[in-house]
Amino acid sequence: MVRETKVTASDLIAPLFVQQGLAANTPIALMPGQFRYSPETVVEEASALWKLGVPAVLLFGIPLRKDPLGAGAYDLAGPVPTAIRNLKSTLPEMCVIADVCACEYTDHGHCGILEGEFVHNDQTLELLRQAAVCYARAGADIVAPSDMMDGRVAAIREALDAAGLSATPIMSYAAKFAGAFYGPFRDAAGSAPGFGDRRAYQMDIGNRREALREIELDIEEGADIVIVKPALFCLDIIREARDRFDVPICAYNVSSEYSMIKAAGQLGWVDEERLVDDTLLSIKRAGADLIVTYHAREWIGAGSGIEPRRRGGAENNT
């Protein structure tokens, strides 16, 4: 009764990988329990999440072909727009969020259009504008730019408004740090950079004040929700953002955080179920209103139609 912080299914967003041309769901080796889905089979997984009380999914696309300009990111017949249409026709009340970035669609794996060996910020903005409009037209409830280009929120807001999509909110990855946090994700999405790294446009993990400036800039440009990523390594940023800004704060419990817990659990080194409990509670306690997490379905229950397992009641205090 006196617990100050509680996590419920309604706080969670489940990230899902959608791959064009898949004949069957494909396990992701570095993320046990996670799969790549086709634009059709993703509906079954989202339905299971919906039945368990998870209100939202975040979609990442893996196209059939990639090119230097990431044109697949705004292909209306691509994996994400197709999945959005399928999801909204079957689960109209579920919140479908579309990640907006180029890294899954470029053959070099960087988050934008290259000029030599560097990402050209302003050229990339046009790609992001087109992708955001494409997803919103397909029926996405929210678009979520994760590229970390300067000015992308304002550019996307302008593009959505010009397309008659002014009601589409923007959930911006406002403070996204570079580092070794995303290896399993990049394996899952096939989005590892072909050369170099992303430190030129993602943030230095040592910079707290810069993170708060980036969040403030995105809010000024029109972000409706802001994301801090990675969650467990940035609890201080989440707390300070919650104290300073009056917008919803979302924390992304990233792939490496998920995979470390899964690996330790499989080896019997930790009590995996309790560690996931503590992880989600810690992120919420730090100030997150919403949590993007790969643990969502497993944390609540084993599958569709199965009652959610206990969530921190008196029976745990033995």
C-alpha cells in the first residue's frame, strides 16, 4: 500500500521489428525471446500485447533492398507502412508508433545521407520529412524521429502540418547517447554502420548538460513527447528532465540492457524475473512516464490469453 512507484502494462511500449518478405517469424539471436515479424504476422504479436494491456507498439522496418539514400524509409509499400495499415485495420485502438530514421534503409548503415564519410544534416532532414509523412498517412498515431539530426523536429512538424497531418504527435529521441548500448538492436535491424560510428550526431555519454539542452530544443521545435536513451545508463538525465520539463518523458530500455539481463538469467547468475521488476521500477522511479522495453510481453504474461503474473504485491515481502 505504501509503495511510491508502480509500473503497469499501460506504462509500456513494445518495440517490434518488421521485415519485408519473411515467410515465418525469425528469432533474433542476440535478443532471446525477440523476433523479426512480417508485416502480416506482426498483427498476431501486437494482438497478444493488446490483450495483456500493453497499449502501444513501436515499429522498426527492415526492407528488401537498401540504397545510399535510404529511399525505402518513405516507401508506402515498405514494411512499416504496410504493418501500420494491417495493425490499424485489426487493432484500431492500439497506439502505433513509427520510428523515423534512415539507418535500417541505407546500405552504409548510418542515420542519414552521406557527404563523403559524414552524414549531411540538412539533406537528411528532407528524408525524415518524407518518412514521417509516409508513416502518418499510413495511419501511424505517433512518429518518433531517432536520427539525432539538428532541426529534425521542426522539419517534421512543418511537413506534417503541410500535409494536413497536424494532429500527428512527435515523440522525439531527444537525448540519445552514442556508445556500446545498441549492438543487439543493430544486429536485429541490420543497421550497424558499415564504417566509423555515430558519435558525430549522437551524444557523448559524459554530457549531462548537453542532454538537457537537446531536450529543451526539441520541445521548442514542437516535440510532444521526449525520449531519453539508454534508460538504465541515464537515470540521472530522466530525473532532471522530469523535474525541469512539463512534457511526457519516455525512457528507452535498450537492447543491450535487455540482452544482458536475458544472458545472466539464462546462466542462472540472477533472478531474471525480479531483476526485470527492479529495472522497470527504477526507470519509472527516476521520472519516466512511459517505458519502451523488450521485456513488455514477458513481464506481464507468457502470451495471449494468459493472466498477467503478480506485480509486486504483499506476497513478495517474504
